[in-house]
Amino acid sequence: MIAKQYKVTMSSGFARPATLLVRVACIFTSKIYLEYKGKSVDLKNSPESIMDVMSLGIENGSEFSLTAEGVDQLQALETIENCLVKKKIIK
């Protein structure tokens, strides 16, 4: 299992990032969870995952963590991180 923490650096809402997170997570076989303020969302339970992530109320400057567990866990977190950096959601 791998867990990494990130800080949101975008100022707009989290709807697009939620969609991106779920779409990319579904590519991998590993279990992938987003954790924020003690709540955890399974990113592979689309489309409910998108609404679950949005309901967390993640805002600019907030910190969240992603946890992956499975055969492609490292690749999953690296790919998700690269997508979030590319879209300027995190630094």
C-alpha cells in the first residue's frame, strides 16, 4: 500500500478534478482512495465517486491524500499525480 499527501493549489471548484481523479483511477486494477478530513472515497466506484469527492468540499489550500493498494499501485499514484500537476490542481 502506498499513500501520498497533496495540497490543492487551484482556486476554482473541485468538479473537474473529481471527474479527472475517477476517470484516471478506473484505468488501474489497484484499489484507490481519496482521504480528506477523516472521510474516505473509493475512486473506482464511478459515477458515485465523482459526487462523493465533490461532497467532501475540498477547497484551495486544502490537503488530501491518495492511497493505492494493488499490483499497479505505484504506477496508479504516479499517473494520477502527473495528471493533477499538468492540470495545475496541485504543485
